[in-house]
Amino acid sequence: MMASPLLTVRRLTCLPPELLQEMERCGMESLGESAPNRWMLPVIASWGLLYVASVDNKIIGSAQIMRCMEAGDLYMDAFYIQPGYRRVGCGKKFLFLLKKQLGQLGFMRLLATMDPNNGAGVRLYATAGFEVVDNLPDYYGKGCHRLLIAAPLSRKR
Ligand SMILES: CC(C)(COP(=O)(O)OP(=O)(O)OC[C@H]1O[C@@H](n2cnc3c(N)ncnc32)[C@H](O)[C@@H]1OP(=O)(O)O)[C@@H](O)C(=O)NCCC(=O)NCCS
């Protein structure tokens, strides 16, 4: 098994064509049809927050974030680690560094939705300090339920 690789996290604010293509490909590989596509990625990068995790300058994961109407709250979506980098702690590290950066920006809470049947996601979010705050029945259509989860953010360095 691969040792836990050195991972860095950065925000992308603009997506030149090659990077856009790369992000679209990575998203499809990890999330399939629910991945943000070339029409959504630039919107999030410009008007929301688009983060990537990299190892050796190669993008291996991403998360998109938007600001909620509730002051201090952010909502995270499309969080993934590329298949070849899973199960070695990258998801946990990415989420830890992301929460730290978002906390330093002054936000108080990170929300997300979780599929209760996604074993990897459930485990990851539990270890990263998320708690279930609501049930969202039929959130993505009939029978496609989600749980609303939240984790506190801190300004601590
Ligand atoms: C969910 C996902 C981000 C996890 O990334 P990862 O880098 O493999 O996660 P880590 O290696 O940091 O593991 C985090 C925890 O989850 C557990 N875990 C990871 N994959 C798992 C799996 N397939 N089944 C059960 N547990 C799993 C790990 O054992 C670890 O638990 P621990 O802290 O108790 O040891 C990754 O599987 C993924 O991108 N999946 C597709 C998209 C997705 O489901 N996104 C998240 C939900 S929206």
C-alpha cells in the first residue's frame, strides 16, 4: 500500500482551458454524472470557492464550496479523491486542511450532504468532526435521501 503522500491544498480562482479540461476529467472519474462539468466549474471558481488537493503538483482531489444565506455558514459539494489515491489518508488530510483554510477566512461552519449508504463518505466525515444536523428525504429525487451534516470551523492557526 502507498504511504500517506504529501498533500497540498489551494484555491483555484480561474481555469485556463487545459486546467478546465483536467478538472472536468478528474471529476468524471471520481463522481461520474454528478461531477461539476465545464459549465459549472468556472462559475464556482469565479463566484464561489473551488479547491484542489495536489500531490507532486498533480491534482488528486477537489471540493466546491458556496456561501450560505446563514451568516458564517458554507456548503461543500463534489468532494472527492481520485481513485488511485484513496484509502491512504488523502481525504482526511484534504478535509483537515480545507477546514483550516476556511476557518481562517472567518467562516464558522461547514455544511455538506451525505449519502448514508456511502460507507467511505460516512467514515470520512465522522473522523473529520461532522455531525448529522438534519434529514433530507428525497433530496435528489424519489428515494434518493441525504443527511445534512455540519462541522465547526475555527480561526486557530
Ligand atoms: C469518500 C472519499 C473522499 C474518501 O477518500 P480517501 O482518501 O479514500 O479517505 P481516507 O483514506 O482519508 O479515509 C478516511 C476514513 O474513511 C475510511 N474509508 C475510506 N474509504 C473507505 C471505504 N471504501 N469503505 C470504508 N471506509 C473507508 C478510512 O478507513 C478512514 O477511516 P479511519 O479514519 O477510521 O481510518 C473517496 O472515497 C471518494 O472520493 N469517493 C467518491 C466521492 C465521494 O463519495 N465523496 C464524498 C461524499 S460526497
